[in-house]
Amino acid sequence: MDLQLTGKTAFVSGSTAGIGYAIAKRLLIEGAEVVINGRSQESVDEAIEKLKREVAKAQISGIPADFSNAVQVGGLIERLPDIDILVNNAGIFQPKDFADIPDEDWYRFFDVNVMSGIRLCRAVFPKMLERNEGRIIFISSESGIAIAEEMIHYSMTKTAQLAISRGLAQLAKGTNITVNSVLPGPTRSRGVKKFIEEVAESQDMSVEEAEQDFFTTNRPNSLLQRFIEVDEIANTVAYFASPLSAATNGAAIKAEGGIVTSII
Ligand code: NAD
């Protein structure tokens, strides 16, 4: 299937590693020009070099900015070219007992996971309306609809993203713009690999045993019963970044390995 992404310009937040990196790579393979982002110039430069090695003729550039810092985000927005595809991917997670989550963590999670997308959309969405064309995709999570008890603050941010993407889709009624959220389930990203390695070490298990235990204990409803690969999420995102996906708008698209038991 030709996703018709040649000539499109995409920006993917938090794309020097993990799911964001895989999305940037898939969009480059499909012929889009991609602007990547990470917290430091060094991490952005490293990711650009790696992507150039992995994708022949990649049209790629990068803008560093830390999404927990509004001033840096403002600087990033000033440097952004006209964007056809915006992927709000940057996000942080950390399991923590509810009673131990201080105010600062609630605000930091909201800043990085929610305000990141709001600030980018505030800049990009009006321009898309003017051009009557565009795709916005929020990388939410299955935890946005099946709240993770071990990180309610994270789940709160992922639910918030669903409200914003649905609201913007409604504002784009009758246009060629779509705004959707993709809801990955547990995905073998850099952050999740580190998390499982830590669990394995603390419980004196091998990494494989810790992974299996995670699905038996924490995600028994998973139909996949393994971690999703980052490329599997990237493939889903690339389709919803494509002009071919015009019929899907304002949707929460599950790519969670069947964990959520509701049919719709
Ligand atoms: P990751 O930690 O592997 O990678 C995160 C990326 O975001 C990196 O490029 C990092 O540099 C960047 N980043 C982190 N904090 C940032 C900040 N303050 N400013 C700018 N960039 C920052 O993460 P991941 O697992 O690939 O997660 C990506 C997105 O997918 C997140 O929004 C996450 O909530 C969502 N998600 C992940 C999973 C999973 O299991 N991995 C499941 C559901 C949803």
C-alpha cells in the first residue's frame, strides 16, 4: 500500500528513542520529510546520524527542546517549518503508589505528557485549518481508558490527551484535517526495557521471566501476551498519518494487544 506520504513534512516529539524514533523512521521510509526532537542537541544529532544510516536518502532534521520547559518549547515552535503531520509522542511514565505522588509529579507529568501536545497544536492546528489539510496524532495509551492503578498520574495524562484530540477533531469538522489518538499497550521501548530490567533485578528473575510475570500478573487480559514492538506501533501511526485514513477522525485507536476488553 502506498501511504502517499512523499512530499509531506512531519514533526514527531520525543523521537530520539523508543516509539517516537520508530515512528520517525517509518515516516522517513514512506518518503516524508521528518523533523525529530529530543531533550539535547547531542541526542538529536545522534538520532539523525542513526536514521540516515538506516534509511537511504532520509530527509531529516531535528530541533532539541525539553517539553518540561515552556521557554524551550516556545523556541522550538519558532523554528518549526510548516507541518503536515504532527505526532505528539513525547511522554514520561513512572509507577508510583498514589499516596506517594507529590504535587510536583502531577504537574510535571501534565506538562510533559499533555501541555506538550497542547502547545504544539496551538501553533500548528490553525495553520492546518488555513491550508485545509493535516494530520494530528496523539500517542496516548491503553492506560488512558483502562486506568493503571500503579500510575494514576500517568493514566490521567493519557485520558486528557483523548479529550484534546477529540475536541480538536470536532473543531476540524468539514475539513481535510483529522485528529486521532493511538493507544499503545505495553511496548518494548527504551523506557520499558529499562523498567523490566529493574523489575528483574529487584525480584531476582531473568528479564524473560520478568516479562512473562508482567503479563500474568499485571496484564492478564492481554491477548498478545508479549510486549508490542515499537515498529508495530509505528506502522499503525503511519497509516493514520496518511491521506488514506480520511474516514477515521476523533477516534481513540487501540493498538494495545487486546488488553482493553470493551469491543469499541
Ligand atoms: P521512551 O522513554 O522509550 O522514549 C521517550 C522519548 O521521549 C525519547 O526520545 C526521549 O528523549 C523523549 N523525551 C522524554 N522526556 C522528554 C522531554 N521532557 N522533552 C522532550 N523529549 C522527551 O518512551 P516510549 O515508551 O517510547 O513512550 C513514547 C510515548 O508512548 C509516550 O507518550 C508514552 O506514554 C506512550 N506509550 C508508551 C507505552 C510503552 O509501553 N512503551 C505504552 C503506551 C503509551
